[in-house]
Amino acid sequence: MPCLRLAILVLLVIPAVLTASGQNKPSGQASSLKFVVLKDDNGKPVRNAAVILHPVGGNGKQSRGGFELKTDSEGKTESDGIPYGNLRVQVIAPGFQTFGQDYTINQPEQEMVIRLKRPQGQYSIYEKHPDSSASQPKKQQ
């Protein structure tokens, strides 16, 4: 029975390791990426937003060699020749929260729609909140 468990474990682990190690190797293929940056609250384009692209290594760390694109008046920008693999995308625009997400580039053409949110107020324990009465203990009479 222990040999059977070991065999099953080997059959499950080896393909997963081979697949994971092959995801970040350059395949020689490149993609054309298109970005559309919109305001989350009304869907209008965000003009002059910085779209920053960084390759991400197999260890999840950002590699050197990133570059920046700027959106046009319609909130669009694009770049050709992006190698297949993992890519970290950051979007920075004045008056909006910074956006950041990792993507897997694995198609000849990909379009990414990014919705930027307005900054949120900080939560303070010194302010009254609508749900705060439910969490406080009731006074004894």
C-alpha cells in the first residue's frame, strides 16, 4: 500500500512540476497587447495613464527590462513583440488607485480592459460606522 501511494504521488507531482517549469521559458513567440484604461465609476476613458509592463520570472519576482506606455485620449495604448510568459502590469494615473496584476501572455493578440477606482477613505476606529453597533457588546442594565 505505501508503494501505491508513492506511485500516485509521483504521477501527480511530476507533471505539475514540468508544467510549472515550462511556463516561464521563452517560447520565441510574441504577442500584440492592447490596453484600454477606464474609470470604474462611469466607464469613461482615462487619458495619459502610465501602463508599466515588467516581465515576471518563475520565482514570481519582477525581472529587469520593463517599460512604460501612455494611454491616448480614448484610454488606449498598445505594444507589439511582447514575449510569451508572465507579465506584471501596473497602471498609474493621478486621482486613481494604482492598479497592479500579473497576466499570462500566451496568445498572438490580447486585449486587457483595466478599470481604475477612485481613492477610498481610510478606515478609522475613531469614527462611527453603520455596522459598528452590531459588533459592540450590549450594555448591562
